[in-house]
Amino acid sequence: MTRRRWIQINGELIEVTNDYQPQMNNDSGALWGDRSYDGMRATDGTDISSRSKHREYMKANNLATMDDFKDTWAQAQAQRERLYTQGGTFSRRDVERAISQLQNR
């Protein structure tokens, strides 16, 4: 039994061969590249309309993007959660000892 292949164009089914490859549009999104950088300028007016220009600008002005801190923020969140669930690094006994030392001066 032969296997058949169909595609849908404008709501109509059309039979195609097994080696059929759809024709890619020029604007198919297969190679977007630096499209999001088109016409981009920094707040001081510097042209940063490509990844390389953006990277050079960031390096020259000692700047960073927020994705550079993803791991840092995750670690800080873990520390906050540990603080909320387990408490701080000082125990109640440590605080009582410090108060008594201050009172006995």
C-alpha cells in the first residue's frame, strides 16, 4: 500500500509527493538575525543597531544586560527563602547573651 501525503492550502487539501518541501517565504523567520536591533539607539543617541555594536557599547560603558544576573538572582532568592523558613543566622540564645553583656557593662 502506497503512503500518500497531503497539504492544506487556503482550506483545500492537495496531494504532494513524499519529497515535497514547502517553499520558504523571504520573510519566513528562518533567519531573523538582528532584526530586533534595527534602528535601535542608546539613550545617549549612539547607534546600536546590531548585536556587535550593542555588545561593544555595553563593554565600553561598563554596562550589563539583566540576563547576566539570572544566576545571581536565583541564588539570592534561595537565600531569602532559607531565611524565611529557617530564620536568620543568630539564635535566640545569641541575642539574649548580647543583651546581657550590654546590660552588665
